[in-house]
Amino acid sequence: MEELKPDARVLVIQTAFIGDAILTLPAIQHIKTLRPAAEIDVVAIPSTADVFRRSPSVRETLVLDKRGAHRSLWGVGNFARALRRRGYDELYAPHRSFRTAFAARLSGAPARVGFDRSAWRGAYTRLVRYREDWHEVRRNLSLVPEPPEEWRFRPEIRPTAEEKARVAEFFKEWDLPENAKIVACAPGSVWETKRYPVSDFNKILRYLAAKDFRTLVVGSPQDRALGEEATRGAPGARNAAGIFTIAETIEALARCRVVVANDSAPTHFGVAADVPTLTLYCSTTPAFGFYPYHDRGARLSVEPLECKPCGVHGLRRCPIGTFECARRLTPERVIEKLKETRVLQ
């Protein structure tokens, strides 16, 4: 790689899901720590743009609408030509899609770094081995210069003053006792086979309510119905799915004793909030490298199972029809794990 400029113009392309976006932040933060004068911009999709806009290490977030204006290669090409006019010195691409590689190749950046599993390896001037046995944060850090030995540092997402005030008002309006014990629950996921059964989440929330805990359900607007089902019959539970921004959600989680989530974005919200986080793995496995990696992270997964994992991202439905990976992960096991982590005291 060419000699690194202290004041380089750096572009990071990350157009995957929200969780992937959050797990890219440590690499961006590391570049900024090494070279404070560097100007770091990020290409993101509409749903993840706020992750990077709330990062103190990112100068500007550029939106690639791959389901709208930039859906075709022609649209991506026009987007990339606009990138070229910005004159970036370095480009890093954690995302391995052809669309990302195509934009990288046309960007004009003389130094372009991607993984050796990219859909178009020839788009990059340097390829880095994609290590399946590493956590995603460590993999992303391997792309950037001088990756640190200690890779477990927290993604920084800073809410605005207005977002902080909105969360504070939410908790003020909630009928909470003094020194309330709050557990957060995130029942949603884009992939159905990643979702722990909502009926079992409901059993856990009702157990917590009987032990004088309050529960807060978080998630996207698409998770609103799941939140209603999860909180049904659980006194003191409140469904906040769909009402918070990403930064507000992290701000709210920081007020909780623990986050219980699927193998999905809220797991990484919990890490960013630096609160105990328990991740439940149904069709996927922690071995993929997306577990809560801070010192207060825990996970539950039924293994070995002959059918597990059934896919890298999970599937729309269980391929054998039994959903054994979730059925064996009983509410009793989840509650016992929470007791082991001592967050229910």
C-alpha cells in the first residue's frame, strides 16, 4: 500500500444492514485515532445513515439508495462518478457485494482495500483475508492500517441533545417506581428463523413482571406488532418498538440492566450502550462472528444440531418445519442464563 497521508481523504463503503454498520464503526474510529487529521466519509444505505451521522469520527455520510435511485448498475455508476470528483485517497470496503466493488473501482481512489471474498476482487488494489474464525469487528479492523491487537472497543454513537431529551421524556412519562429495575427485550429480526418465538419472549416478560422488573421492548416500526404480543399480560412492560431512532434506542438501553435480543442489530445496540447483553441464537450460531463481544456479553445457542446453521443470515422459514433450534431454547433456559449473569438481582 502507498505511504499513508496524515490528512488523507478516506472513504468507507458499508451498505449492509444496521448491525453491520455498527460493527464497522470501530474500524473507522481506529483510522481517526491513528490519523486525527484524516477526513473520513462513509457510503451507507438510507436505513443505516444515522449510525454514521452520529459517529464523531465521520465527517459526512453519503447515501446510496440501492433500492431506489441507485438500484441499477447505471445508477451506481453515476453515484461512483460523483465520488470520483471528491478525490478520495483511500477506500475501505467491509461489504463484499459486487455493487460495492463496482462503486469502489469507479471511485478513483488510488488505494482500495477489500476482502478476498469480494464478489469482484479485481476492483481492489489490496485484498485482505476474510477470517471466518474472527469476530466481525476484528475482521473489519484487519482492513485498515495498523490494526490493534486489542480489538474489542465500543462503537461510538452519540445522540443529539434533542434525541437525549426525547428519551428522557419517555422515561419520565413511564410510570416507573424509584430505582426501577428495567430489562430490555428486542424480539425482532429481518429473518424469521432468527426470531426467538414471541410467545416465549412473552413468558419471559411475564416472569420478570412477577419479580418486580419493568420491561422495555425496542425495535423497528416493523416490530411493533411483535412488541404488542411480547408485552401482553406483562404488567409494567412498555412497547417502544418503532418510536425511537437508532441513537435514541441506544440511549434508552443505557438505562437498562440487560438487553435480551436475537442475533440481530439490537445485540450491537447493547454493545454500543455498554450494557449487559444476552443474545439468543436460533437458526444461526455465534461462530459466524456477530456475538456481543464486550465483557458483559453472553449468548445462548442450542448446539450441536444437525440442521444448524441452516443459512448465513437465517431463512424465511425453518427448512425442516420443526424450528428445533428455537424450540429447545426454552424460556426456562433463558431465565436461568439471566440469573447466571447476575443481572436479575
